[in-house]
Amino acid sequence: MNIPSGERTVADVMSAPVVTAQPAETVAVAAQRMHDARVGSVVVIDHDDRAIGILTERDMIHLAAAGSDASTAKVSEWMTPDPDTIASTVGAAAAFANLAEHHYRHIPVVDNNKLVGIVSMRDLMRVAMIQPADAQAHEIPKGLEGVVVADTTVGDVRGLEGFYHYRQYSAVDLAKTRPIEDVWQLMFTGKLPATTAEREAFAADIRPRRVLPNAVAAVLPAIAGAGETFVPLDALRTALSQYGAALGFRASHDIDHAELYDNAMSTCAVVPTLICALWRIRQGLDPVAPRDDLAYAANYLYMMHGEVPTPEYAAAVEKYLISTIDHGFNASTFTARVITSTGADLAAAVVGAIGALSGPLHGGAPSRALQMLDEIGTADRAEPWLRAAVERGDRLMGFGHRVYKTDDPRSLMLRDVADGLGGDKMELARHIEATAVRVLDELKPGRRLYTNVEFYAGIVMDRCGIPRELFTPTFAASRVIGWCTHVLEQAADNRLIRPSAQYVGPPPPQPVPPIGA
Ligand SMILES: CC(C)(COP(=O)(O)OP(=O)(O)OC[C@H]1O[C@@H](n2cnc3c(N)ncnc32)[C@H](O)[C@@H]1OP(=O)(O)O)[C@@H](O)C(=O)NCCC(=O)NCCS
């Protein structure tokens, strides 16, 4: 590589000797060494001093966020194995470009297989004078993984344990034992109903709010009919904007808790009605009005098909709905909180959250997981199909999770539910799950990829007669309760959420060039 004369090389700016760790040491020991040496990473070396991994502050954040114990976790479990390295002779600018491109913050410097130093983004920025080093106030991982951005009493996810909870109760236990209105009450008020009278009072508050206001019903045909392809979640998003306007929702900044709570109750109650009405209208069918004598999920399926479902299907869908009400600071929940932090009205927060949910990396996957099942078709095709997909770099839909590094408890529960319902897809699904987990373990070692909620959610919804295009809207029908709970919490103790970004483009100010001929 040609280095302009006078330009400094990695050797000039790297730190040496390097703070190192052994793979078998505990993370706590390595962290103490990092702390004592005031460095942001340790290079993990083997007995021949070869760099076999790197453990960074970011990994510590991951570990803490996953609720893991640093005093027992091994460095080898949390390090990034086989890190990219750089030679000491490389120019600082090229090294900077390398780090920036790969989003590395530290890179070991290796000459002739021997670790000779470590260079950080901060070191390179300082010499390349690209950005003052003090502009990087913190080491914030891309995607904000593990970064704590708020205090919450709504619930949490413990990724390594495979456990999540609403308030102080296991969400899975709630799904197995309570109707959704009880859980909704827990979310909104902080308390489960203790008596049937308390349960009934809350459910009675919900029922009338399920009915569509005329100003909204009137515009649904236009919304449902727009576009060549019908995307129900987009239609729901549009209808909810109209709903907020029709009910006169005001800026959360200007209203008290009681009014915001009232907006939240109405919005959560009306979402299932809107989903079913829009879907039916698009098919040339009349919307079906909600029925007060039916339980929550039974009424949802009834508004969808105009027939009362079997108790098994209604119970299965209700469990699914409860299990997806909330799940930590996922993208859509965070979106709802960011919007609320500006003082905007509740409909704005929910509409924004729906936008975030619509992406396949978040809520848009269950129908894709089922599509994968269809494409695989038979058990004997699973292994070659899955292997080829992962080797191509495709993501297997319904697998992997930002927080869970073990079985997703929602997936385990829904697998049981799906088992109970039976059906032709179930056997194939279990075979595909087992094969995919094995293939991913082999081809993506150490990434800990298992089924997520979406895999069996698709199977359950399919079995209960929910059409694929309504899978993600059905997810929204329960998650809206979680979003609104977070809106209420954010508004109750608000501070505008306004982070910063680190500028990494060409150094400003450059002269503005004149226009060419
Ligand atoms: C959910 C998801 C976005 C979380 O991703 P993330 O935390 O950003 O994980 P990363 O992108 O850091 O992935 C880590 C590694 O695992 C791999 N990986 C993650 N999920 C994978 C999947 N479903 N199939 C194959 N490989 C996967 C990545 O390719 C990456 O490998 P690399 O280290 O070789 O680059 C991701 O697992 C995914 O795309 N899953 C499929 C979509 C899905 O099921 N969405 C519903 C979520 S509830």
C-alpha cells in the first residue's frame, strides 16, 4: 500500500503493549483489567500469542443487558472470535476507512501473526483530524443494543434466561391463566383485577369503544380500496390517523393522565374492529359489528369471518395476543415513546409504531416464516434448502433475536399451543425448526440462533383461520396495548428524546464548489 510521505501509519498511533485476556478467564476478570488499564477492549490471545478474539465494552453491555453474570461467564463465550486485524505498516487514513466501513471501534494490529498493538477509532480520528476525539462522548453500539435509554415499570426481557415479564408477572404465566382484558388492566393500571367485579368493570369499559365512530366508518371504503395491492397494516395506519382526528385526540403535552388514558383505551379497543372491517370491505363484504357476549379473541375472529370460532381456536389466538402485548424496548415501542416524548397525541405515537412494526425485521415476519415452510414443502428437502439459504447469506425468517440468545419463551409457548391444535403443518414445522437450529449452529457458530415468536405464531394463526395478510395486523392488535402503556408511562415523566450522531463524513467546512458548465 502506498502511504503518502509524512502520513502516519498504524504503528505510530497504536497502543502497545496490548491489554489481553485468556479465553478461559471470566468476563469479570477481563472487565477489571480493562477498567484498570482504562481501555475499551481486550484482545483475547491463545498460548502462541495469536489474536483469537476481541472483547469490547459493547460485549459487556450485551452481557449486562442479557442479565448474565460476569463472574461466571467466560471470555470465550462473549468475545467476537477471529477478529479482523490490521498490519502496523498501513496508513492511518486507510486504517480509519477500514474501521469506519466495518463499524469496528478497535482493531488488533498484527505483524507476522504476532499481536503487536491495538488501534482504536478514537486514535485514528485524532491523527486523521477527522473529528475531535472528545466528540465521541460514549461508545454507543450501532443499533443501540444493550443501551439503557429509560427506566420502566412496564416489563422486561431477560435474553439469556429466555424469560420476559409484564410488570412483575411472567408473561407466559399470564397468557396461560388470564383473559387478555385482565392483562390489559395490569398494563394500564399496574394491577391485575383481584375480583370478578373488577374484571367485569374493565371489560365493560372496553366494549362500547370497539364500535367504529361514523366519521371513521365512512372513510374505510376509500382506505380499503386504495392501491392495487391491499396492505392491511398500512390501511390500519391510515385509519387510525383518521380515528385520532375524529375523536379529537389532543397533544399529550396538553392533557392530563385521565384524558390520555381515555384515548389509549379507545385506541386499543378499536384496533381489532378496524383490522377486520378494512379487510372485509376490501373483499366486498360488509363489516361485522362486535358482539358483547363474546370473549376478546372470539370476538376478533367473529368480526373477521362472521362466524363464532371454536373455543380451542379462540383460546389459542387469545394466548398469542397476550404473549405479544409487550417485549421490552423493541423498535416500535421505542418509536411510540420517541413520538410521545415530543408531546404529540396518542394516535401519532401509535401510527408511528405501526410504521416501525411493518418491517420484516420486526413484525413483518410470520407470514414469511410460513412461506418458508411452503417453499420447503417436505421434510426431506429441509436440510438442503436451509443450508443453501444460510450459505447464500439469507436470513431464515422466524429465527434469531436481538435479545434472546436462547429459546424465545413465546416460541416455546406457541409451539405447545400449536401442538395442541394439531394440523398438517405442525410436524413439518418441528422438523424444520430442529434442522434450522442445527444448520445455523454449524454455519453461524456462536451466534445462538433459535426460533423467535414469529415461527410458531404463523402456524397458530394459520391453523385458527387467520389469513396470512392479517398476521402482522393481528400482532399490532395486541402490541397496541403495550405501545399505549409505554405512551402513558413516557407522558407521565417526560423528557424529549433527542440523541446525537457522530459525523463521520468528509471533514467540514469544505468550500462550496461552483456549478460546472
Ligand atoms: C431478528 C433479527 C433482525 C435480529 O438481528 P440482530 O440482533 O441484528 O442480529 P445480527 O444481524 O447482529 O446477526 C448476528 C449474526 O447472526 C446471523 N443471523 C441472525 N439472524 C439470522 C437468521 N434468521 N438466519 C440466518 N442468520 C441469522 C447474522 O447473519 C449474523 O451473522 P454474521 O455474524 O455472520 O454477520 C435477525 O435475527 C433476523 O433478521 N431474523 C429473521 C427475521 C425475523 O425472524 N424477524 C422477526 C423478529 S421477532
